[in-house]
Amino acid sequence: EVQLVESGGGLVQPGGSLRLSCAASGFTFDDYAMSWVRQTPGKGLEWVSSIYSFISVTYYADSVKGRFTISTDNAKKMVYLQMNSLKSADTAVYYCAKHSWEKGITAGPYDYWGQGTQVTVSS
């Protein structure tokens, strides 16, 4: 039913930019918050950003605040993560995740995840 498909990852030099996309289907997109979460072998899972489009609110981890921007295109059921001023520490697999509760305002939980897209920041 629910499908989340990430794309846009790749290799980028430090200081560069990358835009990740998440195509969503199988649910009423406008009624659910969405998040980006990343994973590395050393840090494990790290929450990056969330968007609650039904109340026009976004949140960011301190590690990416000021550099990353989360947004949605509700007509296309797409979630985006614009990543600027990338650092080597941003290297990770990035996942798009759906929040469980309709119009929920809590930080979680998540009930569906995409397959992930690899972002590598290296010279």
C-alpha cells in the first residue's frame, strides 16, 4: 500500500550541494508529517529533519540547521531535502520516513521507510 522511494544521492565534494527526493504513494500525503533520517556505521540512525505541512512547521537537527532545507510538493506527493555546504560528516544513507499518526504533531513514531539513498561527501 504505502510506498516511499528516495532518489538523488551520489558523490559530492565538501562544500557542494545535493537535493534528495522522496516519492510517496498509498496514503493521504497532506495529512501526515514526513521526516528524513540518516544512517552511518559509526553513528547509527540520526534524525535529520521533519516537516508537518498541515501546520506549516519544520524542524532540523542542530548538525544540519542552516545548511539543509526540507520541503514538500503536496500536489506531486513529494518530499525534498536540499543539502548545501555539505561536510564529510554528512556521508550516510538517507531515508525518507512517514509518521504514523494522521495530523500528528509528535516527533514520531514512524511506520514506513523508503529504501534509502547513499550520499557520499568526499574530495
